[in-house]
Amino acid sequence: MNTSIKNPLVKAVVEQVSNNATTWLGHHKFDNKDIVCGQTFVAPSEGELEAIEVFASIVTTPGNVVMTVHSFDPQLKSWGPVLGSASVSFTRTDTGTWKSFNIPGLQLNKGKAYGFRLASADCYIGVGETVGSYESPISIGGKEWKFINKDQQGQSFSYFSLAFKVAVRA
């Protein structure tokens, strides 16, 4: 799976690029649910956030997706306030591609946990994810999250992870 990070001053410090499943986000018309998906991770080094990329498995209903970045407390499973955000438009031709949410200027601190959420009121897309297991855990230091109809607590999944890359400026 190729990614779109091309700037030599920008490097991915956290990534999970396997894609063997799909999770959904956006407004599902059939049952009138609004689904927000998210991912937490631990920053392995200091750096200024440039972008976060996600893999668009399938775009069934085109529209805009908003990504918000938060601090995250893994002990309390608590999402902090929004630290930055970006909006990206998805079309059907984006199916099978990496999409970059540019959020420059946010300083990531080594060893600190962060999370990002993806939400949309007008589209419905599948985001690439990987499924791990007890024998083959996902080793990014975070979890996949799902929030339905403005549920602020959400549910976390230890053996699932979105397909994503966190790019920082060197």
C-alpha cells in the first residue's frame, strides 16, 4: 500500500498500514445512525504534526469528513479537547486511496497519547482497518474507537486499528 507522504522533511512516526477489514463512518441512511470512528496512538518521538492519513477502502456516499485531533488519557479512556482539525472531501474515485488530513503546527510530545476522530454528516465511507488477535496483536500502542449518535464515551477495540499514518516535520 503506497502512501502520499512525499516531503523529505516529513516522516511517518506512527503507522499501521495493514488493511484486512473495513470500518464505517458517516451518516447511515438505512438506520439513521451517525457513526464516528477514531484511533488512539502514542507518539514515539517529539515533532510538529504535519498530517494524518487514512485509507479509504470504499466511498459509497461522497461528502466531507472532518478529522479532529485530541490528547488522550489511556488510564481513564478519556478524550481531551480538540487540539486541531481538518476537513477533506471524499469522492467515489478516492476508493482504494490514502487521504491526507493536513493539520500542521500541533506539537506532539514523546510518550504522550493522542487520538483522532473522523466524522461526517453527509457521507458514508469505509475506512481501512486491520484486525489483530491474541497471538498477533497490533503494536501501535493505541486502539480503534467507535461512537454512534453522539455517544461521547464510545467503545474501544484492542484488536482493531484503523489504517493510518501520523506524519511529523523533522
